[in-house]
Amino acid sequence: MSSKNALTNLIELTSNVADAFTTALYTVNLEEGTLKLRSNLTLSSHLKTDATFAIGEGLLGQVALHRDTRIDDFAGADASHLEWYSQPEEIKGLMVVPVVRRELEGVLVVDSKENYSFTPKLQKLISGFADQMAWYLSLEKKTPNWIEGEPADFQQMMKWCRFLNDSPHRKALSERFLHIPRSLIQCDATAVIWFESDGTGRITHSKGWGQGLKSLTVASGTGICGACLDSGQPMLVPNTLNHPWIVFSEDEPSVSFGSVMAAPIANEKRMLGLVVCATRARNGLKQPDMDRLTLMTNFVASALDQRNTPPQPELILNRSETTPQSSQHFLPVHVKAFEAEIIKRNSPASVMSIRIENAGTLFKEKRQERSDLLLDQIITYLSDKIDPLKIFVRHSDEGLVLILMGINEQETHELEYSVREALSRISLTLEETKIELEFEYGMASFPADGSDLRELIETSWARTTQPEESVHG
């Protein structure tokens, strides 16, 4: 599939997911400092197809310049100023996303006459599509006619997601997940878990695990599934290093897998289920595989919501014993599960604390609400700028802790520099007012700075208040 066809398919997929009026990809010419329309799908006859826009000018140019996503709600407001139309359109809401790989590749515009707002789940999906577009555009520069190792054909991906959505009932849906086409995800074992009214996870359908799993239950904090349940976010272990990781339960059969991933079926309020895939080969599953599985489960979750299925247990996502008011963007880690799967296996692990030094001034009033708003923006901004496997934990109203897996002390210090650089450029708003944040950082690595997760977190957080020379030795 050519990059042209791939981008067209991605535009179509984005448009369908967002119920968009216009979806348009503008590519950048850095030498000229301009943006030009590359691909689009629109219901408007007034889209400026031949126009170029200067970087730094207008809505498109500002997003390209600052590389910050822009989301606007035009409820009761005038949207006639949108520069990509030659005549006003009655747009209710829009999302403009920078398309970035290693450098700026372009800008993606998604606007709608149906939606005033873009939910966090929809924002995540659109950002994922923008990442895929950036991937194609960056490789296109090297191999204009053919892209080696490209992701699966998105036409097939769309057909498969629709096939899942059309399942007449939950049993049929589960059975379809067991037969994901190998052209999309190559795995040797698959399992589907649904959560009952008491919060217990039941493995209703499975194949490839060596024996039946219906007698097992999935519980918070146990194994990979328990960690995925706690966080409400997908989890990928690309290389188990031949350690016997717990996937579902301590009573599961002893079968060695080299790579495992799990993705939640969840809406914004509750966990409905999980889908788990595994391969016997190390690194058999990678980030693109997890992205595809997550896309499938997100589609399914939306479809289940639309069918008004009977109420499921309200397992509130992203809560932990130390952060009872965590917002939905933050991923609290279950200490027992993390230590059992990482630290007790002697795998490299580090903790990075990021503290907002001027939080006391910013949060004098509406402390919880304002903290949530700012930390949401920070985590969204950082999530695609940190490559190692990581989990974000809200430490307090004043900041975040990043738990980094498979990364040693030296690599953590190099990553800290990248994070500092990224946060020095972040543009944040609080109650429609731009604000300047001052950050302090602290690091701790296993085993040099502690033998358990709580100790590593406490050490790294304490170092955010120490002089920098003492933090780095």
C-alpha cells in the first residue's frame, strides 16, 4: 500500500470515528515556512484546497509553531474565522493536532457540525491517527514509492472493527476477538475477560494457552491483567526475558510466552472487560500491535455503550489507595503487581518525580479542580514524548511520578533531560488563562536507591526539593 493510499485510509478512519464535517491533513514545507493541504475528506464545498498557510499565523500556523493540540467549542460562539473555509460553516467543535514524528510533518484538522466537544477518548483516538500519519509522512521522504514494514492496511482494519461492532451479543463478540486476522495482529494465544457485578473478572473465551482458563479469575493487582484493570490503560510487555510472568492469576497454567499485551474494554466511567494477546517469540508484539488492539477495544466499548447494555459494575478507573481522587488521565500502579513483575525479577526500573514548584500559588483556591486540569494537560503532553514503557502516577496535588520499566539509571538521566526540554516548551492554560509553571525533578533507580517501589517513589520525590548537584551526585 502506497503512503498516499495509507493517508487516505487514515483520513477516512478519523472522519468516521469523529463524525467529522471536515478532516484535513496539511503537510509542512519547513524551507518555505508554509502548510499545504495534502489529503482531506469533507462535506463542504468551501474548503480551500489550493491555499497555503504560514507557520505561526492563524490557527493552523500557531499549532504548527507551538506543536500543541488545539480544541475549540463554538457553543454560542462564532466559527466564521476558520481559515480553511472560503465561506463560513456552522462548525460546532474542532480539534487541530500537530503531526509530529521526529520533526514536524504537518497539522491535522478535524471539525464537526455534530459535536460541540471532543471527549478524552476521542482525543486519544485522533492523536493516535495523527501519529500514524506522521509515521507515513516521515518514511515517505526516504522511500517515496514503497514503505517497508508498514502497518496493516487500514481498510482491513476498518472492516474488522465494524465486524466486531456488528456482533449480535457479547458471546459472539468474544468469539470474534479469538480470530483477529494475522494480517492485523500475529499472536499465538488470545483471551477475553468480562467483569461481573462484584468486580470479578471471568475469562469467558480463550485459545492457545495450553488448557482452558474458565476456572481462573482476574483480580486487581494480580499479574498483567490486574495491572491493566487498575490503570484502565493498555499494557504491553514486549519481552518477558523468559521470566514466568503472571498474566491472569497465580493459578494459571505454566506456559512460557515471550511477549504479552492487554487492552481494556472500558468507557469513561467503568471497566467492562479486557482482551489479552500473547506470542511465544520475544518482541513478537510491539507498539503498533498494541495500538491496533486498543483501537479494536475502543470501538467495541463505544458500540456497547450505544446498545444500552445492562449496567456493569462501576469500577472507577485510575484510583489507588494513595490517590483516591485521581483524574481519568492518570494511571495509578498497584504496588504489589509492579513489584512482583518488575523489581522482584531484577529488571531495570527507575522513578522520575516531577513537582510543580509554584503549585502553592496556583492552587490557593479550587485546589483539587485546578490540580486536575493542569496535571491532565501535562500528562497528555508528555505521553507521546517518552518512549520507554512507563506508568504515570499522581503523587499529590503538586506533581507526578513516572515509573519507567526496562531503563537503567544512566538512561533515566538522559530521559530526564528530554523531559526538561519538553516541559520548558509546554503551553498551559488554567481557567482560560495562560500560566507559567516552574518544575523540579527527582530521580531514583532500582536497586541503587531502594528495594521496593514505595521507597523509590519517596526517594525520588524527596530529591525534587534538594539542590540539583546533590540529586545528580
